[in-house]
Amino acid sequence: MSHLRRARTTYFKHFVYASYYNWLAVLIVVTGLIHSVFPFWFEFTPYRLAKKIVDGTEKNFIND
């Protein structure tokens, strides 16, 4: 469980955040594929979702 110690989190908190970020990743794939066919739909949605993942993990888990 050194990963949890390094992230300074509990198993449950890690589960909740990882599940949330994984669902956002699924949305990135779906909206990205739709956007690749219809460029006028979801113009910046995949980018914003990816940024939400990066910003959230840096805020909650990066403590360097």
C-alpha cells in the first residue's frame, strides 16, 4: 500500500477519486470520438474534462 501512503490518502478516498476520474476518462473518449466526426459538437469538452482530471489529482494527491 505504498501508493496510498505516497498519495497520503485512504483506500476509500482513493477508490472514490479513482472511480470519478475513470468515468471522466470514459466521457473524454466518448466526446472525443463524437467530436472527431462532428467537429462542431463538444468543441472543447474532451480538453476541459482532461484538465479537470489533472487539476483534481494535483490538488488532492500531489504533495511534493
